[in-house]
Amino acid sequence: MSVAKPLPHDAAALHVTGAARYVDDIPLPKGALHLAFGLSEVASGVLTHMDLDAVRSAPGVQAVLTAEDLPFDNDVSPSIHDEPLLATGTVHYVGQPLFVVAATSHLAARRAARLGRIEIAETAPILTIEDALAQNSRFEDGPRVYGRGDVEASIAGAPHQISGQLHVGGQEHFYLEGQAALALPQEGGDMVVMSSTQHPTEIQHKVAEALGVPMHSVRVETRRMGGGFGGKESQGNALAVACAVVARATGRPCRMRYDRDDDMVITGKRHDFRIDYTVGFDDDGAVLGIDFTHYARCGWAQDLSLPVADRAMLHADNAYFLPAVRITSHRLKTNTQSATAFRGFGGPQGMLGVERVMDHIAQHLRCDPLAVRRRNFYASGGDISGQKKRNVTPYGQEVEDFILPEMVDALTVSSGYEARRRAVADWNAQNEVLKRGIALTPVKFGISFTLTHLNQAGALVHVYQDGSIHLNHGGTEMGQGLFQKVAQVAADRFGVDLAQVKITATDTGKVPNTSATAASSGSDLNGMAVKVACDTIRDRMADLLAERCQCTAAQVVFREGQVQAGGASYGFAEVAQMAYQARVSLSSTGFYKTPKVKWDRIKGEGRPFFYFAYGAAVTEVVVDTLTGENRILRADILHDVGASLNPSLDIGQIEGGYVQGAGWLTTEELVWDDKGRLRTHAPSTYKIPACSDRPDVFNVALWDGENREETIYRSKAVGEPPLMLGISAYSALCDAVQACGPVYADLQTPATAEAVLAAIGRARG
């Protein structure tokens, strides 16, 4: 059996030796051009004049295009056509492309792009959430509201009430491979595009629009990305469209890649939020009523902000039953980069809000935050301590398989949480300068696209007459191991060694109308589509053997490279040859659509998720109260991936997700100045976690269970949920800071050394 084995990533050797080929590594044909954008240095204003003579006369420059030179649709938006490739009279943020340069080298294009003389009549930019609220600058007419119950009465009648405000910082994707694309003009007006994208069909769609051709005239190929994290779901559109348009205009291949600084200045980040809350609760910490208000800074264009903000609302409950709840969401328009998809897609922001509430309640009651969390957990289809049924989310989906109580119990034992919590208290009582903190936080994350029609996938499988298998599907590989997992599925369906299966680059010419590899659904969707295709071919082979061996097709067994039928045994390659000679088709497509999902985003009702993935993490930290410097000492994680397709890959995703989540909440700070210029636009000014920032003790285990829903081999998604395990690092810092004094510390995020030091001052009064 090929599935469930801890096999290495299929391209691991290529990655570590540098042999893995990315878009910028593809050898270019003779005469190829390199592109660069000329960028706005103003956040808001009217474009009055562009003098590009110096650009056109710069060494190596072959072409310069502005919005007026574009032949068809000047738009790269994934949503409502509000994002022009090149500015059309108004500029909206610092870093917006104004023109594109094509030159004989990458460096020549970049140098020339800086020679434009641009005149812009500046207007006052809207930069912050407060600015947007003051000017009613938003993407929807009013706020969206989900909830249930009489919130005001429940809060007012509760024995305790608290209110607070949490600023949730954005996050730079910081993929190792920057945005890149290559366009190769073909005969008859066709175009082939190589793109570092999570969404090849979206690239195909936008390039076809820009060229004024049907989608069948554009083929997009993606072999791999050097990281994506959501940042390549829509942000690659601009590069691919620019390359295709210039390639059409010049008849020459065109390639474009952003340098790191340009990438950070041009592209969108994780949405930063402000979350206001008021909560009423009883003496045991049980929430009786809660009112959340989300303010999302979306940037200058809509991009994917509406579904991101929706998902934040859908995860505002996390693991907790909220009997009376209102979640109000404002989607605000600002003169900053258009915020976009990022691992978790709004879920982390929504989840962080309610975890902050749990910590705040615990501080108010002077009790262990874990006790408050347990007190508010969902029940799985039953009662808790004689209370009424409490397993329905604020949006009406029943939580049918809530396993967090058992997971948390197991993790508290394996991590030694209770003894360590006592040890932390003893340490803090004896040490004035260094304070320790510990926290256990849970994760309940919904799996599916909330835009229901995206929950579909296709695959194409060929079996050749020598028994080798060619596999293609709509998912993209960005280092997460999707290709290996899906290849394991195919090998298992045919009962052959994994070496017989080859997955080729994702290609819109092979599998059409694909969804983005996002929403943690890559293995779920594409694994099932591949299973369908493989089973179709396998059943044809079985029918052939059953007829020849005088047995039923159900008695034909594919295992360990052999096919057994009617007492006879054949090699898989031998059966493939027999089928070929008998004129049996050895090629099939496969299609899968996620069942049960049904969601009305306007009403905020339905079942947006096929199932939930669960996890829990214990983090211990230490804080220097003189400087605010802090460090993660230990992390213990227990995570639910169902019946794992590949434990090694899953554990790697969990480790990486935790570190990325902890980085978001501790060190990764985005700073814009009052002119709207991003000041943290390079590794020298933006601090992602390094190897030395990982916990000294890092224990990760998989929950022993399988998905109650019929997913591929009863596995569960693992892409996004682990990021939210990093919330435990923030909660542990809150615990350490709170040990400094009796006043609520109100630690904000990202909890940088400066933020920690400020919170220590508040705790001391």
C-alpha cells in the first residue's frame, strides 16, 4: 500500500541540490525580452503627465507600454474588474504599476523603469482603518452581520462583562521564489504561459481577456513554485498578462520576475484587522453573550477581500459554543497594497479574536485560561453537564465530530502541561527580570472553499502499454508535497510501486477549469479526482481479465505490482499490454465535487465546510522584562490530519505552519509611513522567523483517527490549519506579560519586543 507511508517529497533531492527548475530557470529562446514595471511613488492622486522618453532611449529597451497601448482588457483582478494592469489616470497606492518596460536583460529593464518622469497631482491618502471609517471608504455599502440570539440582553444579564480591542497585524508572504512568468508566442495567435501561480486557470482567463482571444488560445503551465502561501493565488496575474501582451506586440518571448523589494512593494499581504469585542460571562467563564466587530483593511482593490473577511467571521467562534453572538464585519478600502489570500484566508484573524477573549476572561477571573477554554468547548451532538445541545455554529452548521476535548486531554498529559504551569508560576514568583508564560490553544478549522462552485477538481491519467503511469491534475505544487500525495493515491489504486507513476506539470491544456490550490483542499479535491480516473482504468482492465479468467471483476486484485484473477497472476505491465492489444482504453479523466456543502453568504447560513480539522498546541515562552525580548522555549503539538496520506509530509506542514503562525504574531511587523510608503520592504527591515527562532524543544504528533467524512482515504487537510497553532505562542506571551502585574496587559500584535515592553508597563499599572 503506497498511501500512509512517510515518504519524502518527490522533488526533495532536486530542491536541496538546486536542480529543481523554476520559472526563472527555464532557458529562454533567442531574442527573448525581460520586463519591469515603472511604479508610482505616490499613494493617491491623479496622473497628469508621464514623460517616458528617457525610458525608451535607455540601453537595451525594446518597447514601453502604457495603459493606452493595451489592445484589450486592462484588468488583472480576480473579482470585480477593479484592478487595472497599468494605471488609467488615477493612482491608488505606492507601488502601483504605471507602465511596463521590455528590454534585452532583466537589469536593463529595471534600470530603465526608474527613468520615467511622472507627474501626479497628489490627494490625501486613506491609509489606516480609522481613516477609512472616517471617510466611509469601503467595498460594501455597509457591514456584513452574522449571528444569533439576543446579544445585548445576554451580555447585560451576565454576572461579568469585559470589552477590549485587538489590532491584528498583516503579514508578508515571503515565498523564497518571487513572482515570475514567461510568455511564449505561438502560431495562429496562441500563447503559452509559464507562471509561478497557485491558479493556472485564473492566469489563463486573465491572459485571454488581455489578448482578446478565447481561453482555448492560451495554455498555462506550472511545474512548481518556490512557496506560495496564498500570495500566488491572484498576485501573479499582472506578470503573466504583461508578458503575454508584450509578447503579442513584439512577437518575442517575454519573461518577468520581481526583485524582492519590488515584490514586497507591489504585492498584497495578509489583511490586518482591528477586532473590537464585548463579552458577558458567568463565574466559571462560560460565555453567555458576545459581540465582535471586525474591521479589515483591504487595500485599494477588492481582490479576494470579501471571502477573506467572510471566513474571518466563520472562524470567530473557533472551538467554542457562543449561545448569543453577533459578528459584524467592515471591509475597508485604503490606499495601500491590495490585501490578498494568505494561509488561513481570514480564519487566523477571526480565530485570534476569540482566543484573545478567552485569555481576557481568564485574567478577569484570575484562573487558568485552559479552564475557560474547556468550559466553552462545543459538544459533539450531545450535552455537557446537563446543558442543552451545544454543537451548532453561529452560521448554522452542526459540529458533528468535535474531538478537541479528547485531544486537549491527551496533549495536557503528553506535554506535562499542569506540572509545567505550576513550575512557570514558581519561576515567576522568584524572578523579577525574566518571566515565563505557557498556554494551550485549540484549532477548529473549516475545510472547503466558501464559494461553493470552486469545490471541484479534474484529473487525467494514462497507463502506457509498458505499465508506466502518467498523471496530471489541476493542483499546483508549491513545496507542500501535493504531487507526492496524489502519486501515492494513483500507485495504490493500481497496486504498483510509486516509481511507476509520473506526475507532470499542471497544465490547463490537460485539465481544464481548475480551482486554485488553496483553502487546504489540494489533496482532498485532486486526490479524489485522480482516484476516480484510476479506478475507471483499473475497472476496464479488471473486466478484461475477468472475461479471460472466468471470474468476476470484483475478484480481480491489483497488489504489489501483480494482478491476480481466477487463480492466475500477471504483472501489471503484462495486463497493460493485454489491454492495449485488446483495444481497451487505458486513458481516463476523473472528476470530483465536494458533497454536502451549501452556503448562503448573504444570510450567513448553511454548511460552508465539508468537515473540520482540529489541533492543539502548548507553547512555553520567556520574556525579558527590561527589553521586551522574548523567546519560544518549547512547543508541543497534537494535530488531526485524519488517516494521514503521508505522515512525514504532514508533520513537515505542521511544523512549518506553527512557525509561520508564530512569526505572524510575534516578529513580522509591516510598517507604512504617513505617505503610504511601505518601509518594511526587504529582509533587512522585515523579520520572518529564522532557524534560531524555532522552539528549542519541538514535539509534534498526529492524532490517531480518521475523517468521519468520505475524503480521500479518510484523510484531512493539513495546509492551513497548523498556522493557527501559532496562536499559542501569542497567548503564552500574554501569560508571561500578565505575570508582571495585576492590570490587564492588553498585549497587541505583532508582539514584538516593543509591544511586549509596552504591555509590561500596562500590567504594572
